[in-house]
Amino acid sequence: MIDLKNGRIRIADDLIIYPNYTFDLFKKSSFYTNQDGVRIIILEKQQVIDGNKYMAMLFFRNNIYVVAGLL
């Protein structure tokens, strides 16, 4: 689910990102595999969000996230 009003993106049940989502919160998800929080994190598999397939990439900086999707 992508909610453009409040900036929430549901990638999976345990990975729902929103404004001020932090790397420390990401570390609690099943997608965390010892990635470095200062680098771009590319999720390993395609993610289906709202019926569309994405290669999701996350970038954390000062408690701000950026999400990019391809496909």
C-alpha cells in the first residue's frame, strides 16, 4: 500500500515505512541482513506493492528515509 497523503508505504507486514522511519526500526524487520545504515539498501527480492512489482531501495539519513522503486 502506498499512501501519498501521509507518506506510508507498506512493503510487507513487518516493513511499513513512514516519515521519520529510522534505520534502527528497519533493523527489526525481516529484511535486515546486517546492511550498513549509511549506504543504499536494495531489498533482495521484487516487492509487490498495490499490485505492481518493485525493486525497492532504501536510504536513511538523519531519520529521513528515501524509497526508490524500479520496474
